[in-house]
Amino acid sequence: MTDDAAAPGATGDTPAAAPAGTPPMISIRKVDKHFGALHVLRDINLEVPRGQVVIVLGPSGSGKSTLCRTINRLEPIDSGEIAVDGVPLPAEGKALAALRADVGMVFQSFNLFAHKTILDNVMLAPLKVRKLKKDEARKQAEALLERVGIADQADKYPAQLSGGQQQRVAIARALAMNPKVMLFDEPTSALDPEMVNEVLEVMVALAKEGMTMVVVTHEMGFARRAGDRVLFMADGQVVEDAEPETFFTAPKSDRAKDFLGKILSH
Ligand SMILES: Nc1ncnc2c1ncn2[C@@H]1O[C@H](COP(=O)(O)OP(=O)(O)OP(=O)(O)O)[C@@H](O)[C@H]1O
Ligand SMILES: [Mg+2]
């Protein structure tokens, strides 16, 4: 993206259009990152207005996961700046922990605590990090489990749930921190096909409520339905930045055409 004003969705068509002068929810400027000699993020510039749902697409190894992980500093960057809701990400320490709590993340693997019940999984971070009282944390966790459609599983352990249910718990757990931004890195790619939709439904609902979301996914139906914007990455760069319909019907670059040809053909 070269011109901020041209960013799709930056013109006030997002669910939670912010008043003029409000900082973008995510701001990434001139970010570079290497893994050794490998240049994985090359001069990434990106502004995500609040409420926008950004779909990140691209071939394997193009840097999608790394980009997500830098947004909450799971990965440090070599240079550049990342700010969430106008606050630059500090390198480390308490301030980083606080900012990290503003950014919820859901991965391909659910990473639930196996020896804790579903309810305890969702209550844990609010108790430890947000210092909520136990009653409050429990009430909130119950409400979140209700919201993702698994209130009746609260007292079970993760292994007793299906993959789709576990992923919905992972979403509830991330939401329990009241994040400003939710990052999803291929949240449905480890799921059996019949469980994909139940997870996507939860994400669609979240998008409709105005959550700012960055979603790495190859689920094209979801991208078209819930996405405000598609970023297509290749070799650590954002190669295309367009509205989903535009991207899917008229990709500009050969890389994107090639990529779409491959994923749409299976
Ligand atoms: N911790 C790491 N150490 C070294 N190299 C890494 C590390 N993490 C990722 N890489 C490399 O960085 C590049 C980008 O990886 P990344 O995981 O961001 O790609 P991706 O677009 O998410 O790919 P995929 O679609 O396969 O998930 C790849 O070449 C990968 O091998
Ligand atoms: Mg990845």
C-alpha cells in the first residue's frame, strides 16, 4: 500500500467507523524482519481502521504468520514501528504485557490447557492478567462460552471436545481479555471439514459486532462474506491490497493470479 487514503475500508464504510482524528487500530510502518539471512518481512506498511476485517492471503512461506506474530510482539522486528490503537508497541516489560492483552490471537492449533476444564481455560487469563475477581471471571467466561455456542461443555476437559468446539473455546479464551484486535492464523485449517463452518460462524458474528480482525485463511467464502479487505503477500511483501470482490475477480499481479488458480482449483 502506498497511499493511506486509498486503503479500502478507510473511508468510513466499516461497522465501527471512527471519528476523524482517531488513530487506526493497527498501524504498521516500514517494518522489516529477518530470520538470519532470510528477509521475511520487507518494508510492510499497513493501517487497519477500527472495525475492519483484513484477510491475509499468500503462498506458504510468504510471511503471513510472521506478520500476525509481530503485531503482538510474539516476534520482534528488526526495524520500523507497530502501534495498536495509537500506542507504539514497547519492546518488552509490563507495558508490553498490557498491550499484548489488547491483541487476542487464535492459532491453527488450539493450545488449550489440557488439565483444566473449558471454563477454567477461559477464566485463567482474566484472573491472572486482568486481576478479575473469581465470580466476575466465571460470569464472563460463562457468557463467552454461551456466545460461541458451547455453554453446555463448560465442565469438560479439552480432549473431550471436538476440534471445532476446542477452537471455539480458544476464541472465547482470547475474547475474555477484552481485546481491541483479534488475530487469527489459519484457525480452521486443522479442522475436519464439517467443523469449519461452526468456527467461521463465530468469526462472522465477531466481525459483524465490529471487532477489528486480521485473519490468515484460505476460506474464500469467509473472505468474501466477512472480509473488508484482502492483503495478498508474496516473499515478505504486500503485493496486493484490495477489496475482496476486486481481488478475487480481478487480481492484478501474476503471483496472485497463480495463487488463486491453485487454491480455487481444489
Ligand atoms: N522461527 C523461525 N526461524 C527461522 N525461519 C522462520 C521462522 N519462522 C518462520 N520462518 C521462515 O520465514 C518465512 C515466513 O514464514 P511464515 O510462517 O510467516 O510464512 P506463512 O506465510 O505463514 O506460511 P504458511 O502458509 O506455510 O503458514 C518462511 O520461509 C519460514 O520458513
Ligand atoms: Mg503461516
